[in-house]
Amino acid sequence: MKPSPQGHWRRSAIAIALFAALIASGFLARDVLKRLGPPERCWEIKEMEGRLYKVNPCTGQFLLLGDAPEHGR
């Protein structure tokens, strides 16, 4: 007995939807996944109040790097 073409397309659509959901969840959860690793990998550079800081949100540490470059000149 041959499977119906409609069933084949339904299975393909479900597989594609699951694959897209997996990719989207990985993209949206990258900050959460980063915090699960070692704290040394959490460092980010952020600009706050015209200054650049090296910030580690996993441990709460921060380090002033200097003034941020001015844009628009």
C-alpha cells in the first residue's frame, strides 16, 4: 500500500517546522546558554553613559575601558 501524497507533505511540513523551531530556540536562548558555561566566557563590552565597560553579567564584575568614541562627527 502506497502512502498518500498528502501524508508525505504533512510529515515534511512537521519536520521543517521542528527544525525551524530548533534553530529559533537556539538563537533566542544564546544568552541563557552562555550563562550556563564558565564565567570567563560571559564577558561583554557595553557602552553606558558615554563610557565603555567590560561587563561580566554572570559574576557582576565590570571594568572601565575608557570613553566611548563619539559618533556623528
